[in-house]
Amino acid sequence: MLLTWIQRRPDASQAGLDRFLFGQAATLLAADVATMAVLGGGAVLALVLLWKEFKLLSFDPAYAALLGLPVRRLDILLTGLIVAAVVTGLQAVGVVLMSAMLVAPAAAARQWTDRLAPMAVLAACFGAAAGVGGAVASSLSSRTPTGPAIVLAATVLVLVSLVLAPRRGLLAGAWRRWRRRRDLRLHAILLDLHALAAQHGDPTAAPHAAAVLRAMAAGGAVRRSLRELEGRGWAAAAGGDQWTITAAGRAEAGRFLAARSAAGTREEAPR
């Protein structure tokens, strides 16, 4: 809002503030593109040659110094590469939107991988895709500036990655939580069947009503869970809304109890 107010002032455009803030991607010349290619290529080459050093410097500078690496000079070089990237993109998207171009591709790439090298490659691909997509979107409308369109394209990539990434995305997280709750509900009812069957010498000859299981589970979708247990072969319908645990169900209940007991033992162990 503040930038919009500044741009509407009669002296903002005359001072070149609008071009400085939001860039002039539509006025790039072949010489400008060549200069950007040289600067960007040099930065990428330096990054590839000093990848291990930069990675160690970014995550553990104390260990890098212990190994004898010139931490101070590497830090200056890394900062210089960041400055070069900013200067390279100033004419395309401007100084304000360049901060978004530094962060957005990396933030989008982080959602798809836990390794640094694939993240760097993905961030580069996302940045290129945002540049092409923003330029195309700007060319389709005469009133859409190229710089903000590029940043909006990068923002779309970030939002899509936050929602659809297979491991860190919101949908994947919701799916995992739903499956975890479903498995816990199924095992809770299976353990109730196991506990009721343990009171009889022959579990298959002692079916139990779903109402009893519903009371033990304090409500919930017991009937649907019983159908799922039946589909997995852990429970069997005995007629008249009666259910019994199968041999596979008893084995699964024993395995689940053993795993839970082992987890509790590890948590209680002294550290």
C-alpha cells in the first residue's frame, strides 16, 4: 500500500522510483540479456566448484573453520554471489520484488525434497519457470507489468508446493493424519475384541455384539471399523450383529501390543 501511494505521487515516476522498485523487464535488450547470462553463469560456476565448501559454511561454519577452510573469505564470496544475483535481477523485477525471487523458488523446492543438491536444482527450475510464466502472462495483457507477474508466478509455485508436495504438503500431511487416526481406531477395536476373546477358552466360539464394542469404544463408527477389520481378515461376522476375532487378528493384536510395550520401554529408559 505504501509503495502504491508513493508511485501515485507526481514526483515518484520522474525520479525513476517505479522502475527501481518493480524493474523494466519489458525493456530488456540483447546486451542486457547477455550481461545477465555472463553474471549468472559465473555465479553458477562458482557455486558448482565450491559446492561442498559453501554447504559446510552454511550449516556448520565452526566445523568448517576446524577443517582449516578460509571461512571468512568463503563467506565474503558467498555474500558476493548473492549480491551478484540481486544486481542481475534488478532490471527484470526491481529491488523490492527481487527479495521474493530469492526466497520463493527455494521455499517451493524445499517442500519436494530433504536433500540440498536436489533442492538447489529444483529452485533453479522453479525460478526459470516463474520467469517464463510471468513473462508470458505479462505479454497476454498490456496492463500487466512483467516484474510483478513473475513474482506472482513464483508465488503460485510456492502455494502449489505447499499444498501438493508428496511428503511435506498440506494434503499429504492431512492424508497421513487421517490414516493414522483410522489405524488407531481399528487397532483400538481390535484390542477390545482381543480382550473379550481372552475371557473365553475358544475365541471363535464366543462372538460379541457390536453394541458391546460400541460401549467399550465410547461410540464412534464401530460398525464401519468392524467391516474394515473384516476386510483385512482380522475379524469375522458371526451373524446377528455378532463379531469375533480371527487368528490373524489375534496375531496382529499381539504384534501391536508388543510394539507399544517396546515403545514405552524406550521412552522410560534413562537418557
